Amino acid sequence: MTNERSVTAFLCLLLLLALSVPALASESDEELAKKTLNPIANLVSVPLQSNWDFGIGPADATKYTLNIQPVIPIPVNKEWNLILRTIVPVIYQESPVPGGDSKSGLGDTTQSFFFSPVQTVDGWILGAGPVFLYPTGADAFSSKKWGAGPTAVALKQESGWTVGMLANHIWSFAGPSGNQDVNATFLQPFLSFTTKTYTTFGVNTESTYDWVNSQWTVPINLSVTQLLRIGGQPLSLQLGYRYYADAPTGGPDWGLRFTFTLLFPK
């Protein structure tokens, strides 16, 4: 219960911080569509990403993960922005073995701080900074370790196309000595095309290499995203299919994704 209250208070603080960011001129749907594909866009957004993974363990169990992912840009000066990206997972896991108990609770929180130049560099949008791992999760879903490391992103948007990569590496530096250390690399190359009706077709991987266990997890995601306005409020809806090209023994075979994202242009 303490972890849940701490995360709720933390998300409230992020929302207050978002509301304090100075307003900019209203943006066109074309600009909004481009920014929804940019992980470090100067745009306040609140993605609610639902993930279903299937075929886990001998029981062919299902795992549901809701990733709450607020993104908050903070102007540092005329040349630089600081982009806060936070991921708080809420998890329901069926037992992977017949007759076992299902479990639910929070997972560990990941928070990235990207320092990004306002202007592009030869057409590339760039950002880099630290990433932190906070042990906010329930016993079944937490490493119980504090972690940190570097993160970076680079992307280019031209003629409807978006291409780029986001990457980070996290090492644990504190936590119970009896728990396994965290030493993991995350790689997310992405490619998408946006039509004139602001429909986006995309493909990416969200691959993680666990250096402790020498194990890749490689989900390949195919997605369709649509930018909408309801009562003047811009939002995006995404449907996706995921195939696991590699996963630990007993890991999932495939999955589905639905993402609902509220957008708050300045």
C-alpha cells in the first residue's frame, strides 16, 4: 500500500509540473501527429498503454500490463528542453503453471531525463541524459533494486516518415544483496509512415538484453495509430500486434497492444 500511495503522489506531482509549463501557440493536427511519434517532443502527453501477452509457461497464461507513461517537457532556456518520461506499470499475471495463483500489483518505475536541443541538428532530433529505476513494485514484480544509467534518442522526420532509435542501459547500485542485480540494455529502433489523414503505420522492436542471465527479449511490434479530436481535445488511439522473436524460457509467444493517449498542446 505504501508503494501505491507513493506512486500516486509522484504522478500528481508530475501533473502539477506539467500544468506549470508556459503555454505556446496552438498547434496544427499535422504538427501534433508528428509529435506523437517523437519520444522527446515539446508536448505534454499522457499515454495509457495496455499490453496483453499470451502463451506464458506450461499453463499458456496471460499477462496484462498497463503502462502509465506521462511525458512532460520543461524549457531550460531558449536552446534546450528537458523532457521527463516516466513509466509506471500496473500488472496482472495469471499463474504460468496449472493450479498456481494469479498475482497483481505495481511494477518498478522507470524515469528518463532527456536534455534535447530546441533546434534540430542536420535534420535530426536528439536527446540524451540519465535514466533511473525505482523499486516501486510489488514483491512479485520488483527487482527491489535502485538503478541508473545513460539514455539517448535520435530520430528524423521527413515526408511523412519517422525513423530513429531510443536506447538506455541500467545498472543496479543499491537494494537487497540477496536479490539479483540489474544489468540490462534496452534498444528501441522504430520506423513509421503517417498519411495525410494522420493515420500512422509503424514497426518497432523493444528489445532488452539481460547481461546477468545472457538473455534477449525481442518483441516485434506492428501498429496503426490515429490522431483524433473529440470535443476539441486532441488524442491518439493505437492498436498493435506483437510477436516475440526471442524470449526467456516460458516467456510469451505473442501479444496485443491498445494505447490511448491524451495530448495537451500548448
